[in-house]
Amino acid sequence: MTDAIPDLEIRHDAAERRFDATIEGRVSVANYRRVGDRLQIVHTEVPRELQGRGIAAALVAAVLAYAQANGLTVVPLCSYARAYMRRHPETRALLAPGAVV
């Protein structure tokens, strides 16, 4: 991870069902959908000029921390979220029954 953003401020926008961060005037997001006690991570997006700085990883980590803090299981529908959970086996305890990474 090069050029990591120190002190990245991630905001939870519950009304929009997303976690977001604004860097250099550009918004990066991790969108989710709540279905009962499951949190489906549906989309992660970082503007091209900000990629490679650990922003998407920080957003997905924030979603997973929120799920854990609220007793929710996770269904990673987004390919980035699945890849993140593959790279971080400690997060797999959050997987909903039947969900795969």
C-alpha cells in the first residue's frame, strides 16, 4: 500500500446506506444493504486518481467493524469486499451462513 492516507476520515451515512470518505474533493464509497441481520456489501468505488492508497480497504474495514459492533453477519457481494475478506482471514467469522469469499 503506497501513499496511504494518514488519518483518513470515514463517515457512515446511514440514510444513503454507505460509508464514505472525501479526499482531495473526491468521494470514495462502500455501499451496503441491510437484510435482517445481514449486511450485504454491494459496491466499493474509489476514483481512479485515488486508487492504490488503501482507501477501499479502509472503507471495507469500516463496514466490517460496523457489522461486528452491531451483531450482523456479512454477505460480500462486491468483488473488492470478497477479495478483502480473502486477504484478511480474521474477518471471515463475520460471513453469513452460505456466503463465500
